[in-house]
Amino acid sequence: MNSRTRIDRTDFYSGLATLVIGLFALVESLRMPRLADQNINPYTVPGLVPGILGAILTVLGLMLLLRGLKGPRRATDEGLEIVPGPRLTDSWKRVFLALATTIGYAGFLFGQVHFVIATTLFVFAFTVGAEWLNRTRPRSLAITAVFALVLALVIAFGVQYVFEELFRVRLPG
């Protein structure tokens, strides 16, 4: 196997995982009852939003998978060039950060504490963790933490407003 046929393992496996999750969400949303016998508006049927999100994840996962198959590359003046693999370590750190924060949010916080608190903690931890791993961040970690807290509060209250006021969905916690 020469260097031109190598794959970018991070993109490949991330794309594969995203593709599988997207297909699972899409299939399960299609299996939900349509409630056609109750004259339900087609835009409010159960599974519509998860189905759309599953389709989006499927397409994005496929795109990431194909990018991974092209191999690790970088832009140069002559065009694309093969990049040696030491950046994989940083990529895997970001993958583990995403997995740890998501599992912490979904497995331990969601439904156990109020939605706004759980979501604020999740977004704050993910943002600060991602910036901490970023060696070229333009700001100090303290300033980043302040911005992350503001971002986390805006997202948590925004999601709560959208789901409870617009979609009329009661959130757990």
C-alpha cells in the first residue's frame, strides 16, 4: 500500500459512525406510527424531526466517510499533498472529548437535573474542552470560559424556548 492509497482514519471512522447513527435514526423514525387514522397534520406526525435529522446525519456521515477514503491531505501551492499522520493524536483527543461529554450529558445529566442546567453544563464543558485541546486558540482559556458560559446559557435557554413554546414539547428534568 503506497502513501496515496492511505485513508484518513479519523474521518473514515467518524463518518462511518455518523452514517450508522443517521441510518438508525432514519429507520426508527420511519417505523413510528403515522396516526393517519386520527387525521393528524402530516407536519406534526411523530418521527418527522428525528427522520429529518437522521437523513441529514446520513448524508453528512457519507460525505465524511468519502473524505476519509481520499486520505489525509493538505493544501499547498502545488495542490493537495499527503500529510503524515501525527495529527491523529489530536483528532482522537477531540473524539474522546465529544464521546465523554455526550455520554455524560445523555447518560447522567439528561432527565436527572433540570434541562437548562444539564444543557448548560454540557455545552460549557464541550466548548472549554475543545478550546483547551486547540493549541492555536486566539484567546486565553479564562476568556474562552467566559464566552463558553454565555454561549452555553444562550443555547440552553434557546433550546428550551423552542421546544416548550414553539413545539409544545415538555422537556425532561
